[in-house]
Amino acid sequence: MQLPPIVTPRAYERLSEIGAAEDGKALRVAVEGGGCSGFQYEIKLDEPAGDDLVLEESGEKVVVDPVSLPFLAGATIDFSDELIGARFTIDNPNASSSCGCGTSFSM
């Protein structure tokens, strides 16, 4: 059995700040082919689908589609607010390497 992704309290807090649940939206984290390292993350606000894995805290939701789930097993989804910018981040133990921007990885 594969471990589901972990969502940090800071990521849920940011979703609450932007009012995602109030608009019926969730943070969708997906993996697609492409990017400079072979795979890339797609992170966007979207409506949950019936076959999504739904991770929820205090009404805020993060969803992962079944195809992306094996690529994100055991990953940590966080929110980073640094001098260089604010963004949702993914620490993925399945990635063997990643590019400098952090949105592309290989396995």
C-alpha cells in the first residue's frame, strides 16, 4: 500500500487565506509528462472529481487524481513564502532529481 501525500498545516492555512473552499475549489496537485526533467507538477485551484484522493483539514481540500497518486506517494505538499516568492511546494521522496525551479523532476 502506498502512502498518501502529506499536506502541511501551512498549506491548508494558505488555502484558507485565499478562500478556496468558499468557492467550492480545492488545490489540485497533479503530475504530467514534460518539463526539463521528464515530469512536471501542475498545481491549481480546481473542483474535486469523483475519483480523486481528497485530503481535507478544516474544510480546505487538496486533491490528487488516481494517475498522479503513485508519483506523489509519501510527498509533502507545503506553502513557502520566501524573499524570492510565495508558492506551493512539493518535497517528493520519489524524485531522483529535480530542476532548479522545483516544478520538474525525474524518477
